[in-house]
Amino acid sequence: MAKTSNPIELQKALGGVDYPADRESLVRNAEEKGTEKEVVEELSSLKKDRFDGPDDVSKAVFGKG
């Protein structure tokens, strides 16, 4: 997956999510917030399906950790 999302936009998209969360919940939350299409697409293409917190999501998107 291309790592093109802005980290700040990603964190904004994750605001208000109750963790642990699944990929579908992350995508739905981001769409409801009007998040950039690029960020929503990256969230929906994540291979992992369960996330324990926003740092876990960031690691999956940006490949760190």
C-alpha cells in the first residue's frame, strides 16, 4: 500500500473512535467526519482488521513498528 496519507489528517479521521475497533468502524468514522478520500481509501485497504488504538492504526498505515 502506498503510504501517502497525511499523519495529521489520519489522526483527525480517528478522533472519536472507540477502541478496540475494526477496519469498517474506522472507515465509517472517517467518512462521517468528511475525511480526505485518500485517507479513507488507505483505511479501507488496511490488511489488519482489529486495532487497539490510534497508534496501532498509524503503524499499519505508515508501516512503523
